[in-house]
Amino acid sequence: MKEYLLLLRGGIPMTSKTEAENKAEMQAWGKYMGSLGEKGQLVGGLPLISGGTVVSAKGSVAEPVKSAKEGIVGGYLIVKAESLQKAAELAKDCPHIANEGNIEVREIAPMPAM
């Protein structure tokens, strides 16, 4: 199986939802992550803290995207799947989609021998 990065973008912030909505979302996440783990498809992943820094080759430093319209990266998952299509199917079941977010799915390239 190959590994894929799921970049979680956008979505409704927890601060904009009720306690009951946040609790239900966390339960959905627990179920989703548990299912991936049971099937041996979960490699890892975590939410990200807001902010950060973007460094370019020119030495300039900027803040990461903060606009919901542009899709703030709020977290990531690394999953195992047979193909990009299968990884996208895993992403469709992610609670982040129901939270009005989107997920960019990218294959992780194997590291060449050095």
C-alpha cells in the first residue's frame, strides 16, 4: 500500500459551534480514526495550531494563509491506501467534510536511496 497525505483545509471553527456540536464532531472523529486504525490504514495525523511562518528561498518570512476562502490548513492525516482514488474515498468519510471543510489528497513519494 502507498501512503497519502490528507491536508484538512477550511471548515467551521470550534469556537463558532455549540458545545453539543463540538462534542458530536469529536465523537465522529473518534469513530473515523478508530476505523482507520482497525483497518491498518492510519499512519498518523494531528490538528495544527493557528499561525506559523512561511519561509521562502529569498529569505522572506510571511504568515500562512489565514483566509477561510483560501482554505486554512488546520490539520493533516497520513493514511495507507491502494491508490489515489481509494485514499480519496477515505477522505470522503472524514468528519472534516461534514464540517464544511475540504481535503487535499496527495501521494507521499518514497524517499530515494542515498
